[in-house]
Amino acid sequence: MEDLSFVQKIAVWALPVLFAITLHEVAHGWVASLCGDMTAKRLGRLSLNPLHHVDPVGTLLVPGIMMLLPGGFIFGWAKPVPVDFSRLRQPRRDMVLVALAGPMANLLMAIGWALVTRLAMIAHTDFITQPLAYMGMAGIAINVILMVLNLFPLPPLDGGRIAVGLLPPRLAEPFSRLEPYGFPILLTLLVTGLLPLVLSGPASALQRLLFAVAGIL
């Protein structure tokens, strides 16, 4: 996609990014409601309307800036869906299920975009094939990155919450205290290049697999 202009990149990435971020958050809220916490449902955050989830910085500004930077590493975030863990029927178990829901939604979307790309390649119609193929590739990329990033074991990322739920209580409690510092740590790892370095291996492997499914490789 390096040959695309900035405006073309916006057109290609906008829909996949909005879907990836919105459905990730909705998945958290939906699983939380199944486990007994209706907070997100009561606040209208189970809506598929992206306007209910868009964060001006994380959904618009950060992905836009990263599209201008070399390296092709794009990520973002939406307004977090509120979850009251004390309302969950089995808080430790259900916290893991709620946290897993977002990355699993991204995995399903990545597979869906791979199938969309495959269908576009089969269509052999230039005015349909090329735009859909580009969009499908963007959909695969953003969902794989969000899935792998969110599984990084650092609170308040999903991987951190999963770790808190799985660790013995004597270890989970001190580990959970990292949460207020999680975002600054994440930004530091991103700025220093350590985060892309750590994530690039699993993200590239999964992306190659999905590109193969899409018929790109």
C-alpha cells in the first residue's frame, strides 16, 4: 500500500479501523452482560454505532499520524467500555472471559477480512478487486495488531487483566497495581521501538497465515 496517497490510505483504512475498535469494545461489554454486569448495556455501549465508541485521540488522531510514519505499524483505541467487575458472577473467571472477548473479536474480524479479500481476488473485476483487496489487507493488519497488542501482559491491556485473573491471588494483587502506570509504560515501549519489536514476530506470523488464506501469498 506504499503507492497510495494519504487520502487513499484514509479511504482504505477508515472502515477497518472503525470496525476493529468498535467491535472490540462491544465484545467486552456483551460478554460482561452475559456474566452479570449490565453496566455497558445500561449506558448504551453495546451499540454498533461507532460514534458511541470513538475516542478523538485514539480512534482518529493516533492512527492518522501513524499512517504518515514509515514502518506500517498502525494501532488505536476507543473509549473503554465500562465493566464493574464486582457485579460479575465469578469475578476472577469472568474477568478473564471479558478480557479475552476483545482480542477474539479482532481475530474473527481478521478472518472475515481475509475472506472478503479472497472473494475480491476471485471476482476479477478491477474496479471492485483492487479497492476491496486493499481494504481487506488493511482489515487483516489492524485486527492482527490490535489482537496481539491487547494480549500483551500489561494492565490495563486485556492481556494484563487475563494475567491478573489467572495468577494466584498473592501474585495477582501486586501485579494489578501496575495498572495506573500501564499506559505510560506502553507509550515508552512504543516510542523506544521495543513494543513493535516484541509484537512483530507473532503479528507477522498470523498476518502471513491470513494473507495465505486470502490468496495474496
